[in-house]
Amino acid sequence: MTLHHPSRAAASAPLSIALLAFGLFAILAVGCQSSPYPDAGRADMMPPGTYPRNVMMDGVGEGVVLGEATVTAGTADKPIKIQQPVRNILDYPINIQYHFEFFDASRRLVGPDAGWVFKALPPKAEVFLEGSALQTTATDWRLQIRSAR
């Protein structure tokens, strides 16, 4: 009669499983700890100078189209003035809010601004959104349009 001895591999299997489980636990425990460093954010992949002048937010761009803006350049004693035609192409009225931002020649935001303005857009009709910088150093602009809240 021969006695059967477990092989070395069979004897070390529980030890291997225990080491594997410990290793996975250690990796998960370290991965769940938060970093003491602040999030550095991500770089904007949009090339400088290509950000759109008219920005539609909250899905309002599906019902609003834009015409060509009339820009009255600023002078030493009069700030830049913008008149942007928009048209609601839907069959029903929509309410929007719009906001002009103004920038100096170095693309720095010139403030303060006038804030958000409410405007009702009737169906199929052209309406003019107007904005003026509050400072004469403004040379460029951006219009943001969102659904009225």
C-alpha cells in the first residue's frame, strides 16, 4: 500500500490564492485613497482664437438662427456697440436670455458687464439683440444665448 502525498503545487495553491487576494486588496486599497494634490484640470483642445463669437447654450440653438451682426466700433469716448439679429425658426414663441461679454485687444475680459437680459422671440420673426460695452477699452465681443429660466 502506497501513501499518496499531495504534490508541491497542490500544497502551495492555497498560499498562492492568499497572496493573490492580498495583492488585489492592496492595489484596491491604494487606488481608493484620494490624492492630497488638487486636480490640475485638462487642457482645452480648441486652438486659441477659434472660440465662437455666438454661443448657444441649453439647446436653444436648435430653434434660433443668427444673422450678420452690426458692430459699431468703439472710440476714445464711446464704447463698442453690437446689434445681433436672431430669428426663431420654430412655429411657437420661445423665451431666451442673452448676455454680451466684451474683451480688450489682449483678449482680456472687460467688465463689469450688464448681466443676462430676457427676450421673448415670436415664431418666424427676426429680433435684434443689442449690447454695449461699459468701458471704451473693449474691442471685441461674444454673445451667449440660453433658454430663459
